[in-house]
Amino acid sequence: MVRTKDPAVRSLLIDRAAHMLATRQPVTLRSLVDGTGVSTMAVYTYFGSMDGLWRATRQEGFTRLAARLAAVTLSEDPVRDLAALGAAYLSNALDNPDLYRVMFDAAADLEDLGAADRTLHCLVSGVDRAKAAGRFREDVDSLELATQSWTVGHGLASLVAGPLPRQALAHGVPLLTALFTSAGDDPDQCRRSVEGGWHP
């Protein structure tokens, strides 16, 4: 009889591996499973190898981010929605701090190499919507502006996870307002939109 894999065990090992990497603990088969109640064989059962575990751990970060972005309800205001996507990015980073750090560790491959691109494409689509609505200039490079928006979120996430208090997330409103205004949006309308979507 073939045993059904338990997704809770898989998740446990991924979260533990991410935590150990984020806190710079040496990760071995034994240290990974120590105190978890599962055997070292579980790593092979669920991931095939330690390399498979690293790929799955990094992938899980993008999987959770994609789910968080997909949960954002789009409105008639594309600039508000861009701010809401940025807030969702931040919330995901703060809710999954260990996985968030591992996501950007290029030393490990992804199981699905397009996962990172697809999360960024959510922002690219948002910029395209704002251009189509006349909020941003038509000559704005959608990928460039989406990347700049992602950079704002990444910077705030890194700082709040480290030396700055959570209140620093409020800086997202003037930062995104300035960024989107530079793309052609009306300053007052832009700030109202960003404030409406920025709730990390």
C-alpha cells in the first residue's frame, strides 16, 4: 500500500529549512528534522534530495506571494489597485519573513522558473491598466515602473524586518505617490488612490 504524502509534513520541513537558512544555522539532514518528529527519510520522500528541498523552499515563497497577490480584489481605480498589490507584497513578506529572505537567494533554483516573473507581471498588468485609463502616460515603460514599484515594497519590507518599526510602512504612501505622479498621474488624485489601496 502506497502512503499518501502529508502536505503538513512538507510544509513543516520547508518552513523549518527557511528559518534555519534565515537565521544562518547550519542545515543538515539531522539538524533539519531534529525535534520535528519526522525522520531524515522524509526529506527524500517529499523532495528527492536536499537540493530538491532548497528548490521547494524558494518556490514556496513565490507560491505564497502569488496567492496573496491573487487575493487582491481589483477595483475601477487602477492606481489604487497598484498600491493594494504593493501592500499585499509587503504583508506577505512580513507574514513569512524566513521564506521571504530565501526567495531572493539565487544560490537555489526554482522548481518553476517562471514563478518570479509571473508575480512581477501582476504589477506590469496594473501599470498597463493605469495607462489604458489615462492615469499614466502612454510612453511609460510598464515593466520599468512595475520594477520600481516592487523596489519600494522590497526596500520597506527589508527595513521593517530589520531596524525600522512597522510604522515605517506609512512611507509607502508618499513614495508610491511620487513614483506614480512621475508617470503622469495627477498628484492629488494619485495620493487619494494610493491611500485607498495601501493597507499592509
